[in-house]
Amino acid sequence: MTVIAILLFGFIIFIHEFGHFFMAKLSGIRVNEFAIGMGPTLFHFQKGETKYALRLLPIGGFCAMEGEDGESEDSGAFNKKPVWKRILVVVMGAVMNIVLGLVLMMVILGQQPAFGSTTIAEFTPNAATQAAGLKTGDKITSVDGYRVYGDRDISFALSTANPEKVDIEVDRGGQWMSFQDVKFNTQEYNGKKILSIDFKVQAIPKNPGTLIVKSAQDTVSIVRMVWYSLVGLVTGKFGFNDVAGPVGAANAIGEAASIGLKQSFLAGLNNILLMMVIITVNLGVVNLLPFPALDGGRLVFLIVEGIRRKPVNPKYEGWVNAAGFALLLCFMAIVTFSDILRLVTGKGLGS
């Protein structure tokens, strides 16, 4: 399963770097090297102006463009192109990750006979939500302040809620209604109490139109989940133990596949595909954060250049990116150590 996880990571990284590569070539920018992996080169070949390489460590990749990190007089240099073209090159990696997530989501949902809505269809016996006053036909619009657009939003919001008191807002025939401090039933899972969803939602018939809309909706839902989780880390809602790096993600892929394979091969495959959707969307969103050494950090410098009508001194930009890269490596090392510790002891650093 580790080999499969590495191949999946490699594919997701390839899609990201190919986004940069494709847009760079389209913009007439010289690409010196296109690499998957980091560290020593295992294999490479030259085609035209570009060296294509496979490197030892499966923890990233890069698209090295002429004039990307300094001045160059080459007519095809990154620094010689208009700001808007450079912005497109920088953001295209993240865009490709999210597009991949959308395509994989369509593959997953395309196998389903129908899709879930946000309208309650029925309750399970002794449902806490029904006892609190919710009724069939209610359209859930918010859970604990988290805006709901689809059934995936409901699942995520309830999975992070305190089962003892959940605030739910619904649309009942055009009338907005609020139910405060709803106490859900719980069940034990790995020694933790988790909330039991005690209702089912109405089905949306599947056709080409609803498949496209639902796939886009679920992909956007995952993007929102990533942002909400990042905010939760900053505000303290989530702890460091909730963060997973490549090792933790590989383990999660293995667990998801194992759970699915207990049902069928197709269920195991779909679980892997869903994990890929979450990982590729995570990569796309996180890369656009305005942090040095990430695509979002470079994007900030380009936006500043566009506003000032002149670039930031490359020396200063280089210092900021070098410091950001060092911090990023330290963070990755800590997260990886926490992942390994969690595998060995069952608890990460933040436990």
C-alpha cells in the first residue's frame, strides 16, 4: 500500500507541476527542468530546452523556469514576461489540482444511482433531531454557523460539532427556523464519542446535468473544508494532532482502502479516489496561501509588482523565500515525526 500511496502522491504532484509547465510553455517561458520528486536525480532525459527528471524523494517536484529566481536577459525568461502571464503560470498548478479533484469526484459520483440533497426525508427511530423539532421536508441551511450548500457540508459540519449542543438552521417552506443546542446521540469509535447522524436526506435524480453540478458542489465543499480546517488550526479549534503529512496521508489511504475492500474491490478503489480528491484539493488550496516559498507567496510579490508597476528587489524576495522554505522544511519534518509517532504509539505530538 505504501508503493501505491507514493504513486498516487507522484501523480498528484505531476498534475500540479504540469499546470505550471503547460502555462509556462504557452506563455513562451523557457523551462530549464521539469522534475517529479526532490533530491538526487534517479533518471532524466533532455528534450529541446527542457530537462525532464525523476528524483529520489517523493515529497514534491518543481518546474524550474529561466529567470524565475533572479534576473535573466533571455527573451524567454520568467522575469521578462508581463505580470498577468506570470500570475497565470503561478496559479495554474493549484487550478490543475482542483480540476483533478473535480474529475475524480465525477468518477466517484457517476457510479451512484442518485445524489444526496440537504432536505430531510426521514428520521431514524428515537432521532434526537426529530425530538428537537425538526421535520421531514426541512432544508438544512446551517450547522453551528457553517453554511450548508450540499449534503457533504452537513456531514463535515456535524463531524466537527460538539454532540452535546449543535445549532441547526433550516428553511421550512420558505420560513427560516433555528434550533439551538440540539443534543445528538453518540457512539464509540476508537475510544472517542462521535455524533450519530439520525436522519436521511432526499435523493436528487442522476442525469448529466445533476452529475456536473453535484461534482462541482462537492469539490467546492472540500475546498471550504480545507479553509475551515486551516482557520481551525490557527484559532485552536483543531490541534496539531489533527495535522497529517505524507506519512499520515499514506496511512489514511491504506486504512480507507482496507475499509472499502471489506465490502468490495470497487468500494476500496472509490475510497482511494476520494482520498485523492481530498489530497489534491488540499495541495491546491494550501499552495495558494500567502506564505513565502509557496505559490501564494510568489503571487503576493507579483500582485505588489502589478500595483507598483515595478518588481520587488529580487534580493529581498530571495531572502523571504529562502526563510519561508526553511520554515516549511522544519514544519514538514515536525509533521512527519508526528505522523510516525502516531503510527508507533497511537498519539501524535499534539496529543
